[in-house]
Amino acid sequence: MAANGHRLHTNKRQTTYHRAETERRNIYMYDNTARELDVRRAMEEAPRKKLSHAARKNREKAHHMNFGYVLFLTAALGLTGFVLIGYIRLQSGITASVKQISRLESQLNNLKLENDEELSRIESAVDLEEVKRIAIEELGMTYAEEGQIIEYSSEGSDYVRQVAEVPKRVK
């Protein structure tokens, strides 16, 4: 290796080429325009590396693919495409379902809000004192007395529906 980092060859022509190339790279131009470089010519003039026998054989193999391998690659590509299309359809279905759920949840919340507002309106519209007055004065209802109240325990909700007569209390 030389001091400038380039290899010096014993062949005089190659040594001259490397020196000229190094000098060309180290030239600084004092100008405001870029020079047009002839890259194609420089690549043609550059010495080509000789390929080893194994590298040449590998390149030749790569250029010739047999029918079975091409068929396998085509089948793999088709299968990959099929799987990707299925995946995209699933993602689309999930997105549509999430949007539908969101819309239904919004609708449910609106209905609950309307229901609560209507319940408040109904409860505030009923005057319980007026109901009590009509029940006692006009309909003749009275408060229950001591023997008329029957208590029993229920397993379940606090809602009671009478489907038969309440049994008389046995003492």
C-alpha cells in the first residue's frame, strides 16, 4: 500500500493510471459551475476484475431457471396474493363492524338519554298529593290496618305479580 491509500502495481501502465486517477480526484476547481463528467467513458476504461470460475458458474445458473422453479415461484406468488386479499377483506370487515358498533352505541346512548328525560318529565308531571286526595275522597280508599298486611320473603327481584289468591294467615 502506498501512503495515499492506493495500491501500487509493478506494471508501469497500471501505476501511471492509479496516480492519474488519484491526482484527478484531488484537484480542486475554483469555479462556480460543475464540469460534466464522462462517467461511461471512465467505466469503460477502468480495468475489469476477472471473475473466478465459481462466480461465473453461479451467474450462469442464475440466468437459467428451470420450469419447475418458475412454476413454484408462480404458485407461491398466487398463494401470497390470495392470503393478502383475504387479510384485507378481514380487516375491512373488522373496520365495518367497529363502525357499526360505534353507531349502535351512540344510538343506544341517545335512546337512554331520551328515556331518562321522558321519565323525569313524567315523574315531575304527577302530583302525588292530588293522587292521594282522589284515592281517599273520591274512590274511598283507606290506609291498611294491622291485620291486613302480609309479609313474605321472595327469592328474586323486587317485582311481584299476583297470579293467585294470597293465602290467609294461619295462627
